[in-house]
Amino acid sequence: MRIGWQAKLSFIFFVGIILAYFYITKTMSIMYDDFSLKKSPTYKILLFILFFSGCFVACKNKKAQAETIENTIETPKDDVEFQQKISAVLEEYIPTLKTIQNDTSKYLSWHEAVKETYAANQYKTIWVSKDVLSSKGKEMYDYLSKAEFLGLNKELYEFDNIQKLVDSISKIQPNIDFNLSKQLEVGLTRSFFQMALHLDKGMFGDTTKGINSNFWTTKKKYEELLTKATTDSVSSVLSSLEPNNPMYNRYMDALKKFVSKNNISDNPIHIRDVKFDSIGAVSDAKKALVYHHYLEDTLKQIDSCYKVALKKFQKDNNLNADGNIGGNTIKALERDNSAKFQLLAINADRWRKEHIIELPKNTFG
């Protein structure tokens, strides 16, 4: 590993201090005997300066080493080396996170929970590894990707950014960009804490527009849950925060079925007219089937899989299952259910926040 210029400069500075110490003590020894020298105020001041300089250089070297690692793309020889280097980067980065805290309004942001969690565990990683994601990281990533099945909006947890980080790190394997790994590790921890808060206390604050982000009374609780998640499954740990109510469970089962069969993206779907652009229409239909969870994204280029998915979609929507993109099929594929999903999410949120006995009738009608 290359040694950064800051580390070199700090080393030269420290060597200079040592040489100055020996020069001055040798000069002073001519003037004093050994006993008098050690009692001399000048000698004591010199020792203090030497001690302080040593501490300063050690801190600067540690910081410089972390910065050098963070700005280097390399291939760790094993998991141990990866863990040592990423821990050094996290130890330098995490304490700099700016906590938002207001004692008057009793508000605390997620940053403090992250700081305390990693400081207590010597800045060891939970989610990332030299192979991009650890087994726990894969669990958390999968859980986050299916946030809508819980009536949550994964955009609140910056899923798109996390997905891009995973893709970017995967593309340079077996090399490691420690800066990207750092962002991914902290991003998944932030997501864990925020999802825990929303499953426990509700996603919305005072209104359906104000997002709940206050950890004032729950920080310690979620820190303990994260520790538990390192040995138990992420899903079981977070689901323990949901209401233990048969009616709530039935409602969530219905919500999951709705999400699995409908597009809930905020981006509108448009199918081109097959008469004027048949290739474009098929491409749009494939994307729509992926949105509606009828076709896996990795299989959309396989025509046979696309045909099977389209026919199933047509059958489920009481259409002629001929595998062709007709007018009625286009209308069904373009159907936007994001507004309805938001209503379902608000109702699920009421369960969590208010522990209500029953929901409005015809919720799924």
C-alpha cells in the first residue's frame, strides 16, 4: 500500500522532534549534572512537548492512513485484511457524522445510533465484505428491496443509491473501493434503523406528508435490535416490531398480494402503439410486466418467458390470453396503482402508530 504524503510529512516531523530532543538534552547536560537536568523546568517542558508531539503525530498518521486506504482501489488478500482496512476507514468517518439533536423538542436523528453502534463494536462491519455484501448484508438488501410488501416506501431509505453502490462495487470485483464500501455499510445501517422506527412507531409523523425520523425515545431499543440481527435473521428481528394482531396480519397478507400483482411505481408506464412500433411496444410491455411482478428483470430478454408472463397477466386481468399486445392489454399494463398503494400504506401505518382495532371497509375494493 502506498504511503500518503501526510503520513510521510508526519513521520519526518516526529523524527525532527526526536533529534531536537537529543540535541537539547546533550547541550543541557554540559550545563547540569544528570540529577539537576531531570529537575530542570526546561527539561520537563521539553518532555511535555515531546509527548504532545508524539500523540499529535500518531493521530495524524492514523487519519492519513485511513484517508490513504479510502482513496485507494486494491484487492485485499483475505477477509481479515479487508476488515482491518474498512474498520480504519469507518473509525475515521463515522464520528464525523453530524447528529441533529434538539433537547427542547426532544428530537434526535439516526446518526447518533450509528455512532454508538460502531464505536461499541470497534468499527467492525455488519453488512459489507470483500465480496461486496456479507450474508447479513444480503439479508438486509433483500429486505429493503421488498419494503413495499410492508407498506413502506423504499425511496425513504435511499434504496436507489444503495442499489447503485452495490452495482458499482460488484463491477470492480475483486478490487475494493473502500470509499464505496464505507457508504454502503453506513447506508444499510441507516436503513435498518429507519425501517425499525417506521415499523414500530409509524412511517408518518403528524401528517401523512411528514415523515417520522425521531429516535429520541427509541435509539437504545433499535441499537439492541441491530446487535440481535447479527445472529438472528434480519426479517424476524424487524418483524418483531409489528403489531401482534390477527386482523393486522390478515391486512398485511392482502397488502402483499396487492403489491405482488400491481405496479406501484411513481413513474407512469407507457406502451407504444404496436401498429407503428411493434419492437418498441414489446420492449415497453416487458418493462411493464417487470413492474407488475409477472416477469423477472433478468428474464425479460428471453422471448418464451415474456410470452408466458404476458399470457398469465392477461388471464389474471380477464383478458384474452393470446400473448398479443392489444388495446385492452395495453390499458391493463399501463394501469397505475401507486395512489392506491399510498392509501394502503397509510392504513398500515395507522395500525402501527395508533394500534387501532379495525380499518375502514372496502380498503382493497
